[in-house]
Amino acid sequence: MCRNYRELSTAEVGEIARLYPVTPNRVIARRYDISVDALQDFLAYPNGWTKDRKAMSRRVPKLTERQEAWIIKHYAHTTNPDIMAKFGIGESTLHTLARKYGLKKTRQQQKKTQWNATCHAHTACKRYGVYERTAERMRTRMQEMYERGERIPGSFEPGKSNKDRPGARRFKKCIEKATATMREIRRKERVRLHWGLPQQTRLRISYNGYTETQRKRSVHRHLFRKHGYYVDYGDNTVYYDEQTDRRPKMEANAHKWGLTVEEWIE
């Protein structure tokens, strides 16, 4: 969240007026922690400030081939402000270059940027008392509704259960949907159990006729595959080669579950 433009001092407004003709709006907004719309609509337009396009075009640096190569290599895992500060370019120049070469941020970098923006917004809201004003406004609203005898949204009503709140028909659909979801989860867990894959939930799955030995054998097939052995699904023969990271203890205990360990011969 940005500052309110009314909080700017006279000296700051004068400095903004000096920088406005030859400085991009986003740079000014970032420096004084105000929004671009407030700068344009409530400061520049009423005061008649205009841009000196010729001077701004001369100030825009041209990237060399070496600089473009660096941006192409590091764009995916570097924030845009860091790149712009390093080469002294604006967002338009960087976005044009990204569209030209099809550059995109990694998923990890996007999450990091979103988290940094969330932390910045939380800090700004605490600084300007947004949370306190919102809480006070909601308390006033709830008090007015209580005095008028209106029901407060989301409040508890004595004598009503979860079945009565949404209605019998809607409650029935919710139960059917939840039942179908759980049935599908259990079906997938049984398939994983059949092919020797680990469970993804903590549900206690019935094995539908599988003996304890068959279940253990299926689990050990998965463990052998996890450590680099080759074993086909449903097969009881485990193979290894020169590149396999062998586990002597597992191989020694394989016969307990009806598995045999052999060397792979091409």
C-alpha cells in the first residue's frame, strides 16, 4: 500500500515538480512511495506538469549485446527492480526485451516476488493504520445492525445445526459430493497399493483379498525401484546392474517376501 499524496510536504512536491519532466513516473512513485495514478491525476495534471520527451529519450541508455546477454541469462531468477537498477533502464525497455526473446520468470521467483509484495503491503498497512480503521469500521457496522435487530452475517443462531443453515436440499448435495470425493481417494489409494506405490494419505485402506505377504511384497518392489533396481510391476524378480546402488540387507531379506535378486545380463 502506498502513501497518500496529501501527506507529501511542500519540499517533496517541489522536488517532484523538478524531476517530473525528465523522470519516468514509476521511478518518482517508487522513490516517494506514492501511486502512479496519484502522481498523474492529482499532482501533474492539476499543476500543468508535462514531460520533456526529447530529454527523456536522451536519458534512456541503450543496452549493449553483452548487457542483453546478461539479462537473457539471469531474467528468470532475478527481480525486475534489480535488473533495472543494474543497467539504469525503465520497465518499458525491460518488458520490450522480455517480449522480444520470450523471457519468463521461474515459478519460484514468482512466488518469492508475490511474498515480498505481501510483506510490503502488510508493513504499509500497519504503518498507516489500515487494519485499525477497518476493524473500527466493522465494529461500528455490527453495532448498528445489532441495534436495528438485523442478523449479523456469519453469526451463530441458537437452535440451528449445520444441516438447517444451508437447507436440506443443499446439505444433501454437499454430503453426496463429499462421499464421491472420498470414494475416489480410496480408489486411487487401492491402485497405489496394488502397484507397490506409497500412500499419499493416512487412510486405512482395506486390501480387498490381499494377504499380508502380498502387500509386503508390493511395498518392497517399490523400495527396490526407489534404490535403482529394476523390477517390473507384478514381477517377483529384482534385477541390478553395475550402476545400481546395491543394498545388501534388502537383498538378503528379499526371499522373506517371495522376491529373488539377480544380476541383469543383456
